Amino acid sequence: MVVAISIGAVDVPLGDVWGIVLHHVTGAGAPPGDPALDQIVWTFRTPRVVLAAVVGAGLAVTGAVLQTVVSNPLADPTVLGFSYGATLGAVLVITLGGGTALAGLGVSAAAFLGALVAGALVFALGQRRGRVAPTRLVLAGVAVGYVFLSATSFVQLRATPTELRSVMFWMLGSVAGAQWDQLPTVTAVVGVTTALLALFGRRLNLLLAGDESATALGVDVNRLRAVLLILSALLTGTVIAVAGGIGFVGLMIPHLVRLTIGADHRRLLPLTALLGAVYLVLVDLLSRTLTRPGELPLGILTALLGAPFFLWLLRRDKGLD
């Protein structure tokens, strides 16, 4: 993270980065001699890098949980429609509310609400006779996602060129506008939700053995899936509300961790959060250095990196046959 803060359109020596960050966090050391350098490091880059880490951790943990809940290695917030719901909410505010507010909702709040609505629909449609069926959840997620995606496309047709540019950049994901006042809420939600999901580690392990085995060992499978889906929707809505639609993180990172340490969720979830944080910090660093002083949306790079990995996984994992 310190390296990511130091590199950009204007490179800052690592020693200066440490000094500025420590001074603001602890009050130790002398104030930065160059106000412009202080503003670059503390006002612009540090909140951006911290937000990238938090968002990466949240998306990766959500993907790991959803893959187990629906018994599908391809599951992630996009497949289950959560991301598309958040996108529609944000796009409605940008186009109909002029980017400020619509019915009292800002872009982030509307994205969060959209993800929760999508999650509620998927959960309702994924049930049969009061039981949540993994296959039905995936099919419901795909269907709900396409409905929200088509609605988003319709709204885009009514957008002005200025609004459309804002919409497209938001849909592809970015942490460029990160501010300190955004961080407490999203960090608290990601931290608390990840901790709660980690407490379900043993029961998530039992789900891997199948519903019948988990039920025989005393797990209320239907209730467990409902709780996990609610927490996943909350986590997804929170991170997408501040960073936009970023794909492949929730699909790619959990598989990398499983290949390394196995499928025990008591270790998988904390390490997935850590690797997801590091991964998105590095992707964000690439996004603002490959074409500097310009930058690329995060979704473009995560797709470029994630799609080849996905194809490699298909060829490697014989369990998918």
C-alpha cells in the first residue's frame, strides 16, 4: 500500500510517504515541508489506496461465500445479479437526478439499495416450497441480473453525453474519487461483515459436504443460506456503492486461495480478504500508471487479468467436467 501511494503522475519517495502518513496518523515527526506533497499523499492517494484495499477484500470474501452457498465455482456478485442491481440504482440517480440526488438518494445510497433489492429478488425466486435451492439461486440471479441490465441500458438511452460518460466510468469501476469521509462506513461494514462470515466458517465447511450431510450434523441449511445471502448482499451493496461495478475479483481471488491452502473457510475467508485487498491495490496502481497522467477504469483491468485466469482454471480443474 505504501508503494502504491508513492507511485503516480508525481512519484513520491517512500521515506516521504512514511513520514507524511505517520505524522497524520500518530502526530509524530515534523509536519511535511512541502504542502503540495502532503496534499498528494494524504488527501488524494492514501484514501484511494485504502478504499481499493477495502473494496478488494469485500468483493473477494463475497465471492468465496457465494461459491459455497450456491455450490457453484462460477458464482460471484455479478452472476447473482447483485452488481447489476447496484448499477441500476446508481445510473438512475446520475441520469434522472443529475448526479446529485433522486428522491433523497445519492449515487452511493441508490447503488446500495439496488443491490439489496436484487438480492431480495434472487432469494425470493431461488426458493421452492420454502427451501432455498442452489441451482435455482444461480438461475434466478442470472435472470434478475439481465432484467436489471436491460433496465440500465434503457435508462442510458435517455442520458446526455456528459451523463453517459459518467455512467460508463462508474459502471466499469473506479476508486479515483475516494475521500476520507467515505472510508469509516465502508470499512466498518466490510470488517464487521467479514468477521461475521468467518464465524460461519465451520458451517460453510459442512455445506461443502452437501445439504444432506450438513442437515444430519445439525445445520439448518435453509436458514444458513438465507443469512449468508443477506450478509453477502449487504457487503456487495456497500462496496459497489463507493467503487462501482468491478468484476472478476470475487471469482478469481477465492480460487487462488483455495489452490494454495485448501477449502477450509476458517482460513480461507481471512486470507481471501487479504489477497483481495492486495490484488485490487495493485490493479488500481496499474490503472493510473499505464496511461498516466490519464487512468483506466478498474473493471477493464480486472477483466483482462481475470478472464485468462478463468480459462486456465477451466482447463486445469477436472472437477468441473
